[in-house]
Amino acid sequence: MQQAFIEQEGFQCGYCTPGQICSAVALLTELRAGDASLVTADLARTGPVMPTEDELRERMSGNICRCGAYVGIVGALRQVIQRT
Ligand code: FES
């Protein structure tokens, strides 16, 4: 995840980055466990949750990035999801 943040430019000043990375790792665990979020469309499904844009942004929404590096953060998440 750290390497993906670097490659996708998921930070600028880096102040929020440790929290973003911790949340990102937890997000992956939640998706794989099938944990629902506020935007999960199908609550009756079983198995992993699809990592839609809404799911990623909702699950990371507790972390504020004053630099606005959200596009890179989502890019890092997508990179890790695709490689694992
Ligand atoms: S990278 Fe600066 S606050 Fe997020």
C-alpha cells in the first residue's frame, strides 16, 4: 500500500498519509470480508463487496486530506486491489 501511494501520488504534504494508509489497509480487509457500508447496494449478497468508486470513497471518508490528494489515494487503492 505504501508503494502504491508513492506510485499513484496519493499524497502531497504527507500529513494525512499514515492515517490514509491505515484506513486503506482496513478497507481492503472489509471488502474481502463482505462488510457492508452506507453505499453498499446489495445487502443480501454474500462474499466480497465490489470495490466501486462509491465504496472506496465512502470507506475512506473519515480521513480528510487538506491537500486534496483524493484522486491519487483512490488510484493507490485501485492499484493494490488489481494486484492482489
Ligand atoms: S497529503 Fe497533505 S493533508 Fe493529505
